[in-house]
Amino acid sequence: MGKILINVAIFAVLSPYASAQTSAPADPLVTRSGWEVGGQLSDYRYEEPSLGVKIWGGGMGVTGAYTHTGAGRWFFRADGRYGYGSLEYEGSGTKDSVPYSILETRGTFGKDIFRSDGISVSPFVGLGYRYLYNDLRGTSSTGAIGYRRVSNYWYAPLGVEILSNLVYAS
């Protein structure tokens, strides 16, 4: 309960900063420079059916990003997130309250390349890194001894952001 109250307090303090971003450019379909800060709730699930292993649980965390725009409609975005929680384990016995955390950061760049009929298309590409940790050390309900799991990997985010003006005729 204490962790939830701490996170609610953090979100309450950060919310005014997220809403105090720089003013929007004249065209709302252009990628904007600025900061973003937010919270996250997550659902974690991991299974190894051949071994009968299941790990699951919920978590919470914080996210943040900064976008910089330049000449020619180019943009660069750096973003990250940190989350943590408590998992349940079922396999060679059961175990409750398995701590886990995840840290992810990435940088992407792209360009607003097409705008027509109230639509903007902005492809992007980049490089990201993810670190996952969960600690199954200790003994399960059957006396089996667990292990600490660490996962590190690099990845290449590739995507398209599509923005549209929604105009309603009255």
C-alpha cells in the first residue's frame, strides 16, 4: 500500500509539469518539440509450457520522453520507462512476491513527410535497449531453489505515426 501512495504522490507532483509544455505550433499535424512525463500500469506474463513454468503479475512505473524538431520537418525523440512490481511463480512449486523491474530506453528519428486532406504521416527508426530483472532466489513451496533472471537486449524500433484532424460538420 505504501508503494501505491508514493507513486500517486509522484504522479500528482509531475502532472502540472506535463501539462505545461510549450505552445502548439500553428499546424497541429506537425511533430512538436517538448517533454512528456507519465505513469504506467503493466501486466507481466511469462510462460514456458514445455517446463510447466508460469510467471505473472502486475506492476507500475514512470515514463518520460523529449522530442526535438528541426528544419525540414525532421525530429528526434529520446524516451524511457522504468517499471517494477511483484510476480507470482508456478512451476517446481509456487512462490509469491517475486520482485521484478524493467528499464527501457530508446532514441528514434524521423520526418513528417506527407500531409494531405488533414493527415500527417511520420515514419521513424531508431535504437533501443531493454533490461529486465526478476529474482526467484529462495525456495518455492516444494523446497526447490530459484534463480535470478536478467535479460538484456538491443532492438531497432521502426514505425509510423499518423495524425489526423477530426473535423465535425454541424
